[in-house]
Amino acid sequence: MGQRSRSSARLTLAGIICSLAVTGCLSPITLNRAVTTYDEAITDAISKQLLINIARAHQHQPIHFTGVSNIAATFDFRVSAGATPAFTGEASRALMPIFGGSMAENPTISIAPIEGEEFTTRLLTPFQETKFMLLLRQRYDIDLLLRLMAQELRIRENGQEVAYRNTPADRTDYEMFRRVVTHLSAIQDQNQLYAEPLVYYRTWTIPANSVTAEGFQALQKEYLVTYSQKDNSYTLRKQITGQILITNYDPNTLSSDERARLIDEAEEGQLNDVSFDIRPGHVGGEYPLKGDFRLRSFNTILNFLGRSLGDDSEYHVDKDPRTPSVHENPVHTMELLLSDGAPSGADLSIQSHGKYYAVNTTGPLARWNREAFQMLYLLFQMTVSEVPRAGVPSITIAK
């Protein structure tokens, strides 16, 4: 083989190696870019849909969501390499390598409207207490959570239950609701708000002669069984975990009988009830309260926000005189901007029904409004599945 042929072979081989190296580097870069781009696109699409549906609620139009159920992106990487004589000069006697790579992306995106049974389950069904508590454990402000998620406040007074709706048009109800929510927020500000499941042990005593061998094995799976030789009996013991209770005291300090009574009371409520018990002798005890917040559906939340831009707008409500000082008491659950032109400084805005809608992310309440919209986004995602109550740890809620 001549010198020129050997040079050509080496150059061609070098070109192939360089092409493979370039393509190898390109693959992870392309993948990272694609994943990030798709993620941003989906997040942006959902955020805009939330704003659009708030606008629809404001215009008294039906809400509608379209979801991206699946994305399958196929990448085709190709490598080419070769050699050609140089065009001019002394180098024309040598071969010059030609190499390159190409990439083709073929995404398949599945888009489906949320309708039928899925619409009913995700958008019309009230949130359950477990989902509220899951967000509360993420250190969100309890007043923001309740103002967004709660439909009404139910207070037990003199053996009767009185309901106060979270609707600004009902001024007496709305102001009572806001004062109670602000009171819980003040307790949270001082790191003295507890949200723990009520737990106690129930015991039963049965004659030992009434239990067969098979029955005894079955009992051991469900209960802690102890035998008493004195009276020839079995004592069955089982832990009972009730609903979570929001308090200004540690529920573990209560007697077993008191915890059992509170569990029985909570079981009388609905799955979308959040119970609370504020007692004297603790932070916030100057204004003792006991009752439930009844949670609403995601559809009702959107309608609440949309109508706040119209005739049912929120307004300032002073805290109760017995409530400690609070860090924040904003007028709006989530302040929205409505304008004829695109708003400046807004993180996100959409145009609908000839108007521009945006969340107010400027000024002193920018953090509050951003968190409110983030919470709205999380709530929409949480409508997909249920959150189990089993295994929920106790925690003291602090901002």
C-alpha cells in the first residue's frame, strides 16, 4: 500500500471516529434538551389552562380542561463519513475527511379532554381531608389553604351546628369565616398549631372458652391478645386511628376517653371535613372554637376565583379582637389582574373574552399570590388520585 493510500485510510478512520464522538456527545445533550422543553411546555400549558378557566368562570362560561396523557419522542441519530481530494495547493495530493451527523425527532403526543366520569371525579368531587393535610404538611399557610379550599365553616354552638359560607356576597358568613381562618393563622405564626391523627386503644374482654384454635389465630392478626389465667379470659387490644384534628394543644396530652370521644365526633362528619378544636389555656385560647371546615371541589374553587373579579369580589376583614397578631391578612385569596392590554411584570398572562387575565406577581403580596397559584396547580394535579390516610405522621405546623 502506498503512502498516499495509507494517509487516506487514516484520515477516513479519523473522520468516522470524530463523527461517532460528535454523535455520542449529541445524544445526551439532545435528550436533556427534549425532556426540559417538553416539561416546560406541559407546565406552561396547564398554567394557562388554569387561568383560562378562571376567565371562563368570570364570564359564566363552562370550564374545560384538555390533558396531555402521554409523550413518546423517538430520536434517529445518523453518522456519515468519507474522504475527498483537497481542491488547491500542495494539499491536493492528499485526501481530506468528510464526516457529519444528523438527528431527527419524531414526537407522538396524546392529548385528551377531561370529560365524562373523569370530569366528575376530578373536578366536581369535593377534596378530602387527607389532601388538605398533605398540603398543610408542606408548610403552606393555613389561612391560604382554607380560603382557597374551604366551602364553609361549621361551628358547634350550644349543641347546634351553624354554617358560615366562604362567599363574599354573604357578608355575615364571609366575615365570620375570615376571622376564624385568621385566628388559626395567628396560632400557626407562633408555631403552636398541631395537626395530628387522633389515636387511642380500644379493649375487649371475652371468655377463653368461647375462642377456638382457628379463631385465636384470626384474632392475633387483628388484635394484641393477652390471656388472664385468673378469670380464664382473653383481652383484645386494638389501635384506633381517627381523623386528623387541628388544635392549639398536643392531642397526646388528652386522656384515652377524651380522645375516644373526639374520634366518635369526627366520625359523624364527612370525608371532606377538616376538624379543629381551639381550647383555652393555650396560644389563641382567648377565642375558643370548635367545628369543621367543609372542603369544596376544584370546579367550585375556579368559580370562586373567577367571580371574585366580578360582583362577588373579596374585601378586607379585620381579625377578631381576641386573635393574636398575624403576619399577613391579604384582601384577596389570589389577586388577579383584569385589563384591556397585556400586563407588565406578570409571570403569566392569557387573553380571553377580549381581556387579559394574570396573577398579580408585583408588589408586597407577590409571594402570597405566587404561592396561591402554585397551590392551585398542585390541587389540579392532586385531583388525579387519592391520598391514603394510613401511615400519616403527626406534626406541629409552622410557617
